[in-house]
Amino acid sequence: MSTIAPPSLHQDPLAALKKGLEALPSASRLDHTVTESLYGLAYQYATQGRIEQAFDVFRLLALYAPTEVRYLRGLALSCKLLKRYEDAVGFNQFCAYLEPDQPGHALSAAECLLLMGDEAECRVMLKHVDEYCASHVGFDAVAERARAILSLIGSAGQSEHATA
């Protein structure tokens, strides 16, 4: 019996996941023109404050194009605005997995964790975001927001401990 793994196990896991998701039958049911039209509709709904409708369209887009980060970000934002924070965290984390070089996804997930009341996990994620931004160029605004939230959580956490 051979101990050598099949070639597919030696691939980059992210590339293998994307390839697998893009090979699903649903991924080829709508062409690019249709998905872009739907994206425009969802975006319009969101800017008009019609978040339920935007959520429905972004959810459909994520089903038919499960690796398109723009659609997933729209879905995550819709979830956040609908106070479906746990779902928003999941979609933002999936975006962070698909685009590990974009710390804004993790920042958005951390914000939702904070809204859920999970300050400890939020703090951990924000520290990772801050560390990433410190070692990479071009993420000053993301780093600034992460530090501001960390400062806010730190102040709130310190005042709670001081009064206890």
C-alpha cells in the first residue's frame, strides 16, 4: 500500500477550495452579465436602505458565485445591518480566507464580534489585524480603526474592572 497522498491533497488548500466551489453546477447557471446586474440591484437596495431586499439578492449571488468577495461582502454587510452578527462574522471570515492579504475583512468580523458582545474574541482579532497592518504597507485606515476599537474596548474593560 502506498503512503503517497493523491495529487489533489498537495495543492494549495485555498486554490482547491475555490476550484471546487467554482465547479459546482450553481456556479455556471448565471452568466457574468446577469450576476453583475443582480449585484447592481443589490447595491442599489443597500444604498436605499432596503436591507432585507439587498440581503435576499446578495444571498442569491453568493449561492451562484460563492467565491466572489464583492457579493460575500455585500451579504456580510446586510447581515450586520439586520443584526445577524454571527452570520456576518462567518461571511467576513470567509472573505478573509479568500483574500488573506486584505485585513479589512477581519476588521469587519471583529466589529460584528463586538456587536455580539464578544469583546475577548474581538480583541484577539483586532490585535491580529493591527499586527498585519504594521508589517504591510497601505492599510493605515484599517490599522487606525482597529487601534481605535482596541482603545475603546480597553477603556471600557479597564473601567469595568476598576468599579468591580
